[in-house]
Amino acid sequence: MGIDFSVANSPSFQDMINASRGKEKCEIPSCQDLKGWILHEEVMEMQEYVKRIRHSWESTGCSILLDGWTDENGRNLVSFIVDCPQGPIYLRSSDISAFVSNVDALQLLLDGVIEEVGVNNVVQIVACSTSGWMGDVGKQFMERRRTVFWTVSVFDCIALMLEKIGTIDFAREILEKAKTITKFIHGHTTVLKLFGDFTGKRNLIKPSKLRSAMPFLTLENIVAEKKNLKAMFASFEWNRTKWASRTEGKRIVNLVEDRSFWSTARMVLKATIPLVRVLCLINGAYKPQVGYIYETMDQAKETIKEEFKNKKTQYWPIWEIIDDKTLFPHIIIIRLCLMSDIADHLQCHTENRYKFLLWLYHYSLVKPQLITESHSYYLDSMKNFIVFLHSFSLVSDFI
């Protein structure tokens, strides 16, 4: 929903624009100009931009991004976005409520999108989930189309890792206890005010757009406020409240005084905060992080290992979740891509190898010198190289 062009005639709108520019006054176009020639020129410029990007798909290849959600009316919707080195463009959205459980119908919808983009242009499909209808479609898609990757966004893969770690017994128990503490403090005005007095008005719940990271960020806050929490529940002010003598209040006090709670909470943070930091890095990145994700995830693993003082029995279960290829297929694919001699080993044509390297370089998967070592005039289809990998059954062995 946009602003109606008629606001240009409003004196308050003109005052707002002028106020934002300081002493410099701005001449605001008329309503007729805004919805006339100005709008027409903007539309023409955008159409040229989209046309230019579409023309690049044939030479660079592209990815189709699937973003599915349920709206406030309970409709199942999916958006199709096409991404390439020249930039992303929105293709369209579809209401799939009528056939969300029909995998064949969903495949037909996806086939139509691929046909529209160009069968020979599509390098991969990037889904936003491995569960629900996307998971079902992905499994069938990989069996039907051997020349297109089906993968899940890096962001969602790491979110899935955090969710899976959160289901481990010791982590699940601690997160539930942490939730009990925050719910108690934030659920009672008197207790919340008292908590503010002891912490300098700090918030125990860590707000974040990253829903999967919130429980761990909040747990991190709780651990950081350990001293203040213990001091608050041992204070004269607390003992004067009605909650000090009630069962609910006593249960929270016992939890805060429990040494095992704090030691296990620190263990949970050791296992998850390095992944949360990677998630925040990807979410706030200006440039694509795919090229750095292999090294970044390895660094996160090493950090987790160090946090557990190299005790394999403690860090290994977390490593297994991170290395789970069903959760994070990108690591498997990128490792394959970074085998510097793979193209030579497969006796791949030089022009295909160059195009493949060019694509990887755009997403920072390889160093610039690998590109300059290849001849710049070999600019053929990356697609052929992927097909070549499939013909040797190498990709299917790694995915």
C-alpha cells in the first residue's frame, strides 16, 4: 500500500518535506505530475532495469528463491524471487491454499516458474524451509531434476540448527527454566520494577527480529544478570513483596540459587552463541555472505570446541548437528566447489570451468587469482559444469 498522490496538495505534507530539508526549501511536484509523467518515467526506468537483469540470466545463470508464509486470513502464500549477480527481482506471488497438500500440483507451479525464467538459466532453487510442503516438494524435485540444485537458505539452515540444539535434553530444560524466570519477572509489575532497580532499568528479554535466536539471547542476558538477580531475590525489598512468601516466588528463588542451573546455562550458551553470532552476521550483512559461510561456520565450530575446552564428548554432539547435511547442504556443496582441481580431475572444458569460477567469485567462494588464471573470453554456461558433475554422480554423493 502506498501513499495517495493527493497528499501532495496537503499543506502539512509540504511543511513536513520542507522541515526535513532544513533551510533549503523544496518545490513539490503537483498531484497531476506525480501520477502523470513522473510516475510514467519511474515505471519505464524500472522496466528497463528488470529487462537488463533478465537478459543477464542467460550468461550468468540465476537462483529462484522461495519464500512461503501464512497470512492473517490463514492463506498459504509463496513468493518467487529471482537472484543473480546483477541483482534480485520479484517475479510473483501465488496463493497455494487450495493445493498446499498436493505435491504434484505444487511441482507444476514450480515448473511453470522455471519455464518462465528459462530452464537453462536456473542454477538452483533456494527454499526457506525443509519442513511442510517445501520439504515434500524439495524431495520430489531433486528426484525429477538432476541438473538443478535444491537447497535451503543459509539463514534458515542455521535457525534449524539452533532449534535442533534447543531440543537436546539439557538445553531444552534450561530454556524452559529461563522462560519461567523471564515470565515471572515480566509478568508482575512489582517484581519488574524491583528488577529494574537492581539492574539499572535493563531488560531481561532480548528483543530480536531473529526469532530462533531470541531464547538464547535472552538466556545470555539472564546469565549476564546473575549477580543482580541473586542480589534482588536476597534483598529486603524482595522479602517485603507478597511474592516472597508465595509458592511461585519461592520456586524462582530456588532456581536462581541453583548452581546447576547456571553451570548448565553457560554450557548451552557455549554451544549456541557462536551460531547466533553467525546468524546475526548474515542477517545484517550488506553483501552476500554465501562466500564466507564455509569459513565462518568452521570458525564457529572451532569456537564451540574451544568453549568446551576441547572435550570431544561435550562439543561433538553440537558438531554433528552443524554438519548434518540435511540441515546445511551448503557446506557440502561449497566444499565440493572449493576442491581446486575438481574441474581438471573431471577433464572439464576450460570455458565451463571459467564460467563456474566466475559465479563462485561473485559470491566470494574463490579468490580472484583463480579467475585471472582462466581466460576471460571463456564465458560459457556454468550450467554445463553442474550437469557434468551430475553425470559423474558426484553431487548426489555429497548431498
